[in-house]
Amino acid sequence: MSSNQSMGILDKVFHLSENNTTVKRECLAGLTTFVSMAYILFVNPIILGDAGMDAGAVFTATALSAIMGCLLMGFLANYPIAIAPGLGDNAFFTYSVVLAMGIPWQQAMGGVFIASILFTLVSFFKIREIIIDAIPQDLKYAMAAGIGIFISFVGLQGGGIVIGDTSSLVAIGSFKVPTTWLTIFGVFVTAILMAKKVPGSIFYGIVLTAVMGLVTQIIPPPESIISMAPSLDPTFGVGVTNMASILTDPQMWAVVIIFFLVAFFDTAGTLIGLAQQAGIMHNGKMPRIGRALMADSLSMLGGAVMGTTPTAAYVESSAGIAVGARTGLTAVVVAILFAFSMIFSPLLAVVTAQVTAPALIIVGVLMTSSLKEIHWNQFEVAFPAFMVIIGMPLTFNISYGIAFGFLFYPILMTIAGRRRELNPLIWVMFVLFLILLYTLTILKF
């Protein structure tokens, strides 16, 4: 087949001409997006490893779920948006569900699987779009910012910059520890790259921090660089086999709903924001959003079976869009690059918590940029948003932060004389979160 024929097929499948783009531009955008988000291959195993999961299996599940999500987004929805396991969701899984609530990771993964089924059903019946429209935009911004601060806090702890303290709860870490200085080096390097607007700054920051760790012998060298991808056996199907036990556990009902809601809002907000950047919004609505949501839902379901937390549309897709991405060909290129990256699993040994900590801190900064969109001059809006934002890191629980906001919002809006602005679904969520908050706290204490 000649190159012209190949170009013609790609143009027909992805409508390149209609979107004023080319194969070369889409491929370059795909490479840019991949480099910008490749850190998840190493960060996800570290975070889920803290929950007791096998890091090698999580590495493979992360790559495969990203491949699945990107291919679905590319061919089904034809959007230049990449999908992979989300940082907020894995943080909630490990630090809120497994460590804080004491739920075994196997059972927690069963919760992810059930949430994935619900996710797929509401996407198929287009209920997801209705709920997205009902949620106040200010609370969506607050959720993104709160998760960002939470993730940064996790990075500061993991890197040793912030430590626990009996008198003040937290305190600054020891600068006599070499690994703490490695984290500080990574933060400065990544921040400098970000300030210079280097595409893939977070990924390069991880690489340079790992190299510094190897050079200074803080990190021992890996036994090899290339090998076959690790087996999925330790995590594959665990969520499915533990699904039945959740039906009789009220504590897990709350976890399932929180998984569903966190993943729900994460992707919804990101999709809309990226569509706005790419100029593909029409009359305030995103064409083919149903297909995009279905692509995300199916990849989340596949990831839950393989052994990883919910997938999400990645804000790093904005890097590819900035260099001209307009079609699903970009997402397909990202999928191909994730497939190629699977042979580099031995590098997991050098990507320690101190190496990934700078990435978490920087990603937190990016997520909190949504703070500027909140109507701080309206107290009935500002206070619920603030409770969401501050509740997540201070309770070390994403679900509590979200609940705080949804409990205050309808009450303050009603008192402020703005009851008619409330969608009836807000009151449904008010009752739901009241029950969830009560259940979580009673079962914990």
C-alpha cells in the first residue's frame, strides 16, 4: 500500500481534512501528549504499591488500560484526548480506602469494578450527561483543586519534605536525609522545566531525578533496562472475584459511590475543558460527548478487571492540543507509544517515592489552577467550595472533602435566596452525602 493510500485511509477514518490537520501534526501531538503523561506508568505503581498491590502487575495494568482507553477515544469518539488511570482516583483508593479505612486492596478493587459497571451503565443510558449538567461548576472547580492539594501533600510526605509530628500534626522534614535532598532536586528541576514550557516537563523531571539518584548512589542501579512486561496474575480478576462480598458490606457501598462520583466529575470536567481548548465546542456543548464518555467508561471497566484504579481523561492532552492535535489519530499514537513503553518495566526499580514525589507536587499545582474560576465574592458559593478544598488534605480523605461541599451548598444557596438556581438532583446528592458521611464516620470510629 502506497503512502498516499495510507494517508487517504487515515483521512477517511479520522476526518483530518475536515479538522484542518495532517498526519504529521497529529503524530507529533501524540508524541507530545505521551511524553507529558508517561509519568503515570511509574507513579501509579508507587501509589497502588503503598496499598499492598504488586507494582509490576500495576505497571502492566496501567499501560494496558491506557492503550484501551486511547484507542477507544480515538476510534469511537475521534477526539485528541488521552486516557489513563487518574491520579486523584489512585490516591483515594490507597490513602482513603485501604490505609485510612483499613479495607484490603482486594476488596477495594471489587468496589472499583462495581463502580465501573455503574459508570458504564449511566454512560450508555446518557444519565451521566444529565448529572454533569446538574452539578454546580464552582464545586467542580473546587473538587479538582482539592484533589490537587491532596496529591501535592502526598508528594511532600513521600519525598520526606513534610513529616508527621505529635505536637503540630505535621512538620518540616530532616535535611540530613539524602533522599529528602533528592526530592528537593526533583522539584526544582521539574519546576524550571515547567517555567520554560518544555513539553513533557514532568516526565523529564522524573528521568533527571532518577539519574541524579543513580549518580549519587542514593538509588541502586536496576538489574536490566528492557524485559518482557510483568505478569498481570497478581491483580487480574481480583476485583471481579471480590465483587460479591461488597454487597453485604455497608462500608463498601459508600466506597463504591465515592469511587463513582470522584471518577465521574474528574473526567467530565477534563473533557469539557479540553474540548474548549481544541475549539470543538458548539453552542456550549461538546459534540459526541456520549461516545467520549463511553470510551472512558469501557476503559475504566477494563482497567478494573486488569487491576488498576479508574481511568480518566488526562489534562496533559492539552500539550498535544497546543501543538495542533484535533482528531482521534493523536489518541491512537499515544496508545501505540504506551504499548512500546511496556518493555521498560525494570526501570520501576529506580523510580522510588522520592523520584515521583516532585511529579505529584507539580501535578497538584496544575490541578489547583481551577481556583481562579470559583466565585469567591459570593459567600454561599465560596464557603462550600472552600470546605471541599480544605477538607480533602486536612482529613486525608477525598470523600470527606466532597461531602462537606455538597452538604453546605444547597443550604447556603437556599438561605441566600437562590433556591431556584438549585437543580433537584443537588438535594438528592445532599441526602446521599449525608448518609455517606454518617456511614463512613460511624464505621470508622
